[in-house]
Amino acid sequence: MSQSDDCSVSTKIDDALWGDPANPHSWSKKFRWFYTLLVSSLVIAVAFGSSVVTADRTGVIEEFGVSSTVSALQVSLMVFAFAVGPLLWSPLSEKYGRRPMYIIALGIYVIFNIPCAVAKNIETLLVCRFFSGFFASVVLTLAGGTISDLFENEDRGAAIAYFAAAPYAGPVLGPIVGGWVVVGTNSWRWLYWVNMMFIGVMWVVIACLPETYAPVLIKRRDKKLGKAPSIAPSKQSVKDLLCRPFVMLTTEPILMLMSLYIAIIYALLYGFFGSFPIVFHEYFGFNSGITGLMFIGVMIGVFSALLLTPVFEKKYIKSARTPEDRLPCMMFASPFIPIAMFIFGWTSHAHWIGPAIAGIPFGFGMVLVYYSANNYIIDCFSEYCASALAAKTVVRSGGGAAFPLFVGPMYHNLGSQWASTLLAFISLAIVPIPFAFYKWGAQIRARSANATSAPQEKL
């Protein structure tokens, strides 16, 4: 897309909503931040639902007589569905708006927790977990787009920081809370009831909030006033919209490589859900509640990263504000991931404090990487950010779905030292990616049909 085309579309939308109280940019700063924190909390709630079941590794195995790998499908199938759902929810939101997608999909997700909690066989449980993930993925798909709707580019970075922390804080919170639910109730079924209560409350709140997607707001206003369309209607069919995330993923190297980077980090996080019980339960003899508390290190790293994001945001504001000016944060944070994996592996047989502390640099690095990558993707593909973020979610969730299935056997066969070392070298191999895009990203975007061309470019 040319610079003039992109700016033209943005200008027409801004002009059409100028002075309209429905325009998200005219809302008070406090309300926009409330909306941001709520959407981020929704992401936490959905991610929480994917990992809370890891708090009881044996309940399903004993009740249904299945293997540990089959039991791990409770996580993998839901996370795999996170990769399928965005292909529907993202393009539909760009046609019908964010709010209807949230209300419909999240309402169905709440319902699907019930058959999970009362399942009489493993087949029912796993099928319902897949559909839970499919409908829950609406949040992972639309949250970034919603926040993008609320803020201008120069104000959006701080808001994206909370969104970036949410997909990692949620999975970490799951075993912390779930471990004590299992200790208190001695039943894996209560994990699903607690999850239903959490997401149910969030669904009621989000259903009460207004639409944020500007083209849909303009269309509704014009229809209400009986006016001709303020902006030209899209000529793309629903089929074209549904295909867009796949097309962008296969034709945009920036989107593909950034998505792969995030997928590896996300996979490592879900790998922790298999490795933590092995290290802390099998090696050190901790119960489910104490094992869950070992994730507090990751949570400390997550919140430490949030404290640092304003520093990078100030540097971005003082820069030329091209998409590549989002990458120094990622360049700084990327080495923390392999460092954390090396610490986790080579202290796991010495004392429990070593692998517990390893969670701090891991949580710190992954949030800053995700924060920077999300801002970069949104800035690069601002007009189609929901589709770009959906494509990223597809790749990311694929990595997260695969790891729980083999991380347990890998740690048992290789031992925690060498299994963690292998993962550390994989994460080390991708460290150069943000450095490469910082140097050559502008040239790559200049040849793209979907990327935004900023007024200032580092050519």
C-alpha cells in the first residue's frame, strides 16, 4: 500500500467521526484506560483457562484411565483452537465490529465450561476443550485491535504493554490458583467451575461496553441519519476477509518471522507447565499448591517488565516514530530468554530456588519481547492490524499447543539439564531477528502491498 493511500483512508475515517461522541478518540482518557485494562483482563482470563487444568495432572488420568499425553490434550487442544478461531473472528470483526464478536463468542465459551466440568468420559472433555478454545480465541484475536482503536500511535505503546503482559500473566496465574483449588477441593472438576465463574463475570462486563471499530461506527451513524456512506464500502467478500490472515502470513516476511519468534517464546511458556511438575513435584516432592507457587518468579518478571515499558515508550516518542523504532526494546530483552532457560536447566538438581528464580528473567524477557513485537506488527500493518494480529495468534498458538505434548517425555528422557539447554539454544538462535528488522525492516515494508509507509523512513 502506498503512503498516500494509507494516509487517505485514515484521514477519511478521522474526518467522518470528528465530533461524534461514539468516536473512541473522543472518550475520556480514564475511560479508554479502563477499557484497555478490561480487555487485557479478558486476555488474562482466557489464558488462565488454558493453563488452570495443569494444576491437577493425575485426576483425569486416574478417573478416565488415560495416559499423561492424552491428559495433556486438555491444554493442547484448547491452545490449538486458539490458532483456528482467529481466522474467523478477526475478519468478521472488521466487517461487523468488535463488540458483537465478543458477546457471541465469549457467551458460548462460558457455556462450554459446563460439559467440561461434568464430563463422563475423556472424549467429551477433549471435544469441549477444543470448542472452548475456538470461542475463547475471540479475545486473543481482537484485544490488540480494540486497543489500537482506542489510541493514536503515539499514545498506544503504553496501553499495548498491558496487553502484551496479559497472554503470559494468564497462563502463569492458572497453576498458581489452580494448585490451591485442587488442594482445597481434591477434584479436577472444580478447576472448570472456577474458570467458568471467572470468564462469566468478564463476559457480563464486556457486554456492557460500546463498540470501538471506526468503520463500523461510521456505517451505523450514516444508516441512522439516512446519509450516503462517508467512506467507500469495502468491495471484499467475507471469503476474502477470511483468507486475509493466511495471505498476509504467507506474503509478509515481517509478519511471518515475528510470529515465529513469538510462537517460540509462547511455546517455552507452555513447556514450563510440563517441566515445572517434573522438577518441583517429582524431584523436590512439592504438592500441587506449592508447585503452582513456583510460577511466582515468572509473575515477578512480568510485572518488572511493565515497570520498564514507559522508558522505552519515552524513547520511541523522541524518535522518528517509524515501526522500526519499536524494536530496541525487543533487541534489549531477547537475550533474557535463553539466559533463563540455561539457569532453569543447570540449577534444577541443586536446589529448588534456582529454577524458581529462572522464572524472573524469563517473564521479564518474554513480556518485553511481546510488547515490542505487537507494537511493531500494529505499526507495520495499521489498516489490517486485526488480521495481522490474528495471523500472529495462529502461529503463536500452534507452538503453544505442541509443546505440552512432548515436553514431559523430553524432560524425562534427556533430563532437565539437557532438555532446558536444547530449548535455550533454540531461543538463542532467534535473537538476531529484531536486529535484522531494525536494519532492513523499512526496505522490506517498502515492497509490501499491506504494510504501512510512515512519513519518515529509515531508508
